Amino acid sequence: MPYIGNEVPAYFQASPAVVRFNGDNSDTTFALGRTIGSVQDILVSVDGVVQDSAAYTVPDGSTLTFSEAPSTGTNNIFVYFLEPNAGSVTPATENKGNFKLGGLFRTNSQNVSTNVTILATENANATGPITIDSGVTLTIESGGRFVTL
């Protein structure tokens, strides 16, 4: 499916997928499980015979609709997606950061209210001063580093 913007990096793409359906000689619609831009984005086979795109439509981008019901069979309808499926990654809330003025300022809390450990394989920083609540422990393992700016 065409899109506006930079090419999607390979690590945000899934390989082309295949879905199979069972024909019953009466149903003409099948949910693809993802959205496509046109019938040219898929290859459809029924009983091992590749179908011309005139034999089906995808009117809403996600429902394969045949002009005639495919024959009865188990997994006899085969749909191969011809392009990678682009996705997105949404970081966990605690990893997003707090920004103001369009990202010019990054803010952080001024107190540590839960136990936290900086692992030996980690570096951490905070803009201070910071206060560690009573009964709360900030542990920095040997090899780890914590810097207050």
C-alpha cells in the first residue's frame, strides 16, 4: 500500500503473510485480518488455481469478496500478501518521557518514591536535585552509573 513519508525501516515490518480459508460453495466474503490498498496487494488462489483479480474485490480494504462462492474444501482458499506489513511501536508510558514546548524541555519528577536499582549494565541520569522518600532505596550496582545534573 502506498504511503506518504520515509521508507519504513525493516525492523518495523513483518514478512508477507499468508491466510487460508475454507470454501463452502456458498460464502463469498472472507475477513483478511489486515488492511490492503488494492487487489494488487494480494495473490489469491482457489483449489491451487491463481485467480485473476477480476474474480474478487476488496471493497473495504479488509474483506475479500468473490464474485462467485469458492468451491468446498479445507484451506482451499489461499491469500498471499505481496508487500510487507508496516507496524508501529508504542513505548511504555514510563519510557516516553515528559516534554514541554515541543520537546525543548524534558522534565522529571523531583522525588524517588519506589525502590529502584540501576543495574551494572546501565547508566542513568536525572536533573536534580532529587529527594529519596523515607524507606525507599536507590541501589546502584557495581559497574552501574547514576548522574544527577
